[in-house]
Amino acid sequence: MLHVYGYPNTRSQRVVWALEEVGATYEYHPVNLLAGDGRQPDYLALNPGGKVPTLVDGELILSESAAICTYLGDRFPSSGLTPPAGSVERALYNQWCFFILSELEQPLWTITKHRFALPEKRRVPAIFDTAHWEWGVAAHVLATGLGERTFLVGERFTVADLLAAHTLAWARAFAMPFGHATLETYANRLLERSARAQAIQREQGVVPPIA
């Protein structure tokens, strides 16, 4: 049995979305970050950073959303969520995953931290203007790389698309302009996937745990 620890409206949605895409049986454990659950000793024993998500698969304990989603794609190869290791497609997949984490997501995380995540005395509101500019640059790179294709890598949905879509949804929540109609269309299509809707329901507790 796979176990995932998460909290709604965080990066754990990526992992639950991937689990729904692969059709895995899993147990979801809510970690109420606002109530301080992430700082409790039992959770820190799993994830010393006190963050979500965390995946437990037997003796394996894994954190970092992109690493977990990639592991799930590899663990369930028939899903097609990750291209085969050593292939050209896998190299491009790695490129886009790393770009999304290091470039596309970072301006949004900067804004998040300096709005409310950091202690108030550590927040620097003046950084918002630079973060908005950085977002525009990264969004342009994503739009250019995507072009008129349906997916970032190959002819099917992969974790790279999942990460991109989740990040674009995050940007929308912050009213960040995409600057490209192709990204709007791309985001709309991916965010309508049924597995994402199921993931959101699962994290919000609408869907009962799988027995």
C-alpha cells in the first residue's frame, strides 16, 4: 500500500494527481500545516523539513513532489507518465521538469513566501516586482518550448505536463498573466483532466479512503 501525506492547495496535489493518473491504490494522510502537524515529531521522522508531500512505499520514504511523481511514473510504466530511462524523450522530460521547478515555479514561491509563508519580519514586499518580471520571462520560455504541440514531451501526457499545469494553476490563483494564448489553452485542457478533479476531491476529504 502506498501512503501519501499532504494538505490541500499545496504541492501534494501533484502527487495525488499522479496517483489518480496511474490508478494506484493508496492511503491519504492529511497533515494540517496550519495547525502545526508538520512540526510534530512523528511527521518530522518521515520528513525532516516538515513539509508536504511525503510518499511512503514500503521502506522507501520520499519527499519532493517532482521526485515522487517521477517515481510513480517509473513504478507504473504502463501509465506513460514518464518516458523510458535513457531515451531522448526522457532527456527532454528531465529538462522540462527541472525548468518548471527551478524557473517557472520559483517566482510564485517567492511571492508566496513573502506574502505569508515566511515570518513577518523576514518578508520583503519590494521583491514582488522582480518576481512578476521573472514569471513573465519563464512563462515565455515555456510557451516557446511548447509551441503548438499538445504536450511538452512526445505525444502523450507526462509528469512534466502535470507539473506545468499545477504551476500554471498556481499562477492563475495569483492573477499572474500568461502572456500567451497557447498557455491558456494548454492549461485549460490539462486542468480539466478527471484525475486532477479526483485528486482535489481526495485531498478535500470528499472521496472516502480506498479500502
